Amino acid sequence: MVMFVTLGLVCKNKLMPYQLEDLKQYSSLIHAFSTKEDGNMSFKWGEEKEVVANRKKFLHELKLEPTKGITTELVHGDTILRVGKKQTGQGILKPPTLKSDGLITNEPGIFLFHVVADCLSLLFYDPENEAIGLAHAGWQGTDQQIAKKMVEKFITEFKTKPENLVIGLGPSIHRCCYVTTEPIKGSWQTWQPFLTKGKDNDIHSNVVGFNIYQLSEAGVEHENIFISEFCTAHSGKFFSHYQDVQDKKPEARFAALIGLK
């Protein structure tokens, strides 16, 4: 059964960083998503000084040190890197030099981090082997099956049993709002079950559903997949590329992270 989540605790009239309720049960795991209240988290879409201040404040709320984090430049691909203490601090307080859309580690005291605005963040946790992963899946990463490849990487690197994996799917644009007038430019046949036509012959794309399908095909149990209820395009709680373009507003990005204590 796929579970849904609620927003985090209120503190001093401010919502704490958003978390998936069903992941809170794992004592060695830390995870969170920033909201609009936390400010822009992207060096590409903001002034470096402001982004650094926003990231420091966000991480402070989670009691995390910037020097313990690792991030990469997202390139809408399927490259997955295993990282560890040698890479800590990479890209957290200055633009990253590494490039990939997936990160994995089994080293404690490290958190994995990236920024998005509509694309899906996938949080992976293997409680048996104490390993974590973070993946970025827009339509291109989804088309390249990064979710399935992350499971395969866990098997190769950590001897993970897919049925033991716990997956969190973060806030992202949902089928209700992901509309295009043209077909997805990827593997058209594989996308067919996840595309529906709207009343104006526009096409609604179900990126979340396609990633869940990939995870299931890779052996992940449905009851271990936890989905954020929030659509970034219409919830108003998170930055949205789609909505900012529609409203002709400056763009920004929110953060997703997962770590081992």
C-alpha cells in the first residue's frame, strides 16, 4: 500500500523543513526538503551570498554541518556515483564540480543533497546494510530509468536485497499539472501507460507513476514506497519551474537531502 504524508512540525510560527512521516521511524536516518520559507537553494538561480546563507540556516535547523554534505551538478542523466568522506563538503557552500544525478553511500555522518523545482527526488534507504541514496528524476532521468538503475547500483555496491529497500518520493510536479502539447521525446512506447490526454488534446505526464513502476520492476515492495502528496506546481509550498514560467516570475530551487547519523 502506498502511503501519504503530512507536513512537519510548527516552530515559532514557521514550518520546520518538510519530512516524510513514514521515514521518521528509522532512527539512523535523517531527511528533509526545504520549502519556500527557507529561500532559494540554487547557485544557478540566485546570488551566491544569499544561497549560502539559506543553506546554512536550513542545515542548522536540521543540526547538520555543511562540511558533512555532498552534492553534484544535476545533468538530467543516469550517472550514479558512490561517495564518501573524501567528497564531503563538495558543492554545499559553493557550486559543485562533480556531475551526476544519483549519489549513494554507506558511510555514517554524511548527508547527500541536491536542489530541484518540479523534478522528482528519490530517497533510498537500505536499513539492513545502512546505506542511502539520492536521485534526481525529471522526464529525462525517468526515461533513462534512473530509479531502476539506483536499485541495481545498491545491489552491486552493498549487496542490497531490493525487497528491503525503503524509498521516499519527494514533492514534485504531478500528473494534474505536468502538461505538454507534444509527446515526451523519450522512449514513446514505454511512456504510454503514464500519459493521458486532456480535454484540449494536451498530454499529462505521470513521472511519479513511471518511477514507482520502475522501482517495482526492480523488486522494491509497494509498501516500502512513500510518496509526498504535494504537487510543486499548485501546492504553493515549494518552488516550481513550471509555475514560475507560467507566472513570469524569477525562478528558484528547493533542497532535498538524506543522511546517515
